[in-house]
Amino acid sequence: MQIRLSWPSGHLTASLDDTPTAQALTQALPLTSTAHTWGQEVYFDTGVSVPRETNAREVVEPGTVAFWTDGDALALPYGPTPISRGDECRFASPCNVLGCLNGDPGLLASVRDGDPVRLELADD
């Protein structure tokens, strides 16, 4: 499954694995939300509520597409957060891993807190 994330100064696509959370998210698309930033992480509310999966992780690689179940939000890290140790990408709590961004996750640095974001299915 491919999704496309757009914000005023850019866009990225992502490849999602076939997980219960990814299925719930894609069924809610398209959606528009407001971006929030936390260190080098962009997250936004999706209106989707799912349980934490057994393989949820707190530390991931830059460019991981994750779902923060505590906030019903998509979480997209591209570098350290305020609670990271060193250069790791550390979430506030374990997140469901959905897939990965296609391309340079550093493009997310152009997302500003409060930017409108749109998430939709991408053409394959």
C-alpha cells in the first residue's frame, strides 16, 4: 500500500505493510489534519483509534511510519526527539510500526508546527 503525505512546502510517499493499523488508517483516507513537531518528529491526529500491536516500538530508524496509539496520531521521525539518547529516534511511548517513507525523511524538516497536512492513498 502506498500513501502520500502533503504539506504546504512539500510531499512524500510511504510504503505501508499489511498490518491491522495500516488497514484501519487507509480506510480513513483521505484525511486532513494539523501538523505538530516534537524535536525531529512530525505527528498529526488521524481520528483513527486502534490498540497497540505486539511489535510496537519506542526506538525506530529515521523515516519509519508509525502510529502513536496514545494520541491516535501518525508519527514520522526524521531524527532525534527531546527524549532521544544520542541520534536515535525515540517516541514518547511505543508506537505501531506501519512501514517507511520513500525518499529522504529529512524533507520533513520543512513541516512547521500548525501546517495543514493531507494524507491520501497514492497512485502506485
